Amino acid sequence: MTNDVWTAQVAQDYDAASTGMYAPEVLDPTVDFLAHRAAGRPALEFAIGTGRVALPLSARGIAVSGIELSEPMAAQLRAKPGAEDVPVVIGDMTTTTVPGRFGLVYLVFNALTCLLTQAEQVQCFRNAAAHLDPGGLLVAETFVPQLQRLPPGETARPFDVSPDHLGIDVYDVLNQRLTSFHYDVRAGQASTFQSPHRYVWPAEMDLMAQLAGLYLIERWADFSQQPFTADSPSHVSVWQKPTPAPA
């Protein structure tokens, strides 16, 4: 995804527009899950954004670093308490490297789907694997495409209808893409935002992981570790980098 999406205006409004993702019932299980998988080892967040997850994870004593494409998003992170302990490298998460080795690399809130081609998503897995120590873990949270809920011939599906927000996903089934349209009303002001995504199935992600030399060890419906089922609208998956066999 290009910087044309994550502009200074979007970055400025991002936290206010994402208040639900900061709710304790959402954020606390996310941080708990990642802290447990990090197990005291350094962690690297791809698409670190404004630091919603990285800052509380760092506050748990985990050494967190980040990669972020958007300088305005990273600037919002840097303005927050604790940001001095979370170094961020500006760049594309498919190719950008960060010094050091990590026990955990993670992507949250559909970050992987912001890469709009299969080749980029595969390269993202490979870049994550290259940053991991043997035995290290890659964690990704993404939505499960809701194609079975689309009536024949229709392409649009609302995902949120609330007093201050209307969200609609418009699917391009032929090209495995969707665009999320957001319409917000806050303090008497209306705003719109749209973000393109390449949706990806769990099985396809497992193959991407395999191409990167990783293998699946966990899959949950969410960070609170509810069972993943055929009806789950999202998943949190964990892949591991093998440890070399002893000589």
C-alpha cells in the first residue's frame, strides 16, 4: 500500500477513528498473547502504525522494534509516552531490514492485506522469516473473506453500522481484492476514508509461510484464543522457524 493512503490527515485521525481497537477487551488479550509468545525475546512489528500494540507490549518489558511505511503514522507514535523505547525504521515491510534478531515478528489488524499482490505478501513472509532466530515465531491477525455472505451478483457488504461510523467492504472477486469504505461522523464533522486490501485465505497464508521456511503451530479465531471455526470472521495464526537439528 502506498503513502497515498496513510497521509498526514489519516495519521492524525487514526487513533480517534480506531477507538474500538483500543478497548481493553480488544487490546489486553492482544498484548497478553504476544507477550507470551515473545517469552522475553525481542519482538518486531511490521506496519507498527501509531503504536497501538507496540507501546503496551514494550511496557510489559519486551524490547519492541518496528517497520512502518508511513512517516506521518510513525510521527504519531513518536509523540506518545514510551516511544523512546520503540525504535522504528521507515520502509516497506516486504524488503526493509531491522538490525538484530528477533524471537517474535508480528502483524496485527489486517496489516498483511495492505500488500496488494500475492508476490508482495510472499515476500513479507520471507522478510519476517529472515528476521527470526531459529525457533522464533511469526504471528499474523487477518480477516477471513466473507464471500459466502455475498448474495449472487452483489459485491458490497457492510461490516459496521453504528451511530458514528458506517463501514462497507466492496469485493473484487476476480482479482482477490476488496476496498473498505469508512464514513465517520464525530463532533458534528463528517469524513471519509477508503483502504484497498488483497484478501488472503488461511490456507494460502500457510503456503506462503512454507515458502518462507516456516510451519504452522497455532490458529485461533482471535487473540483471546477462541477456537477457529468455519464461521470465524478472522484468525490469528502462529508459524515457527525451525530449529536446526543437533549435529
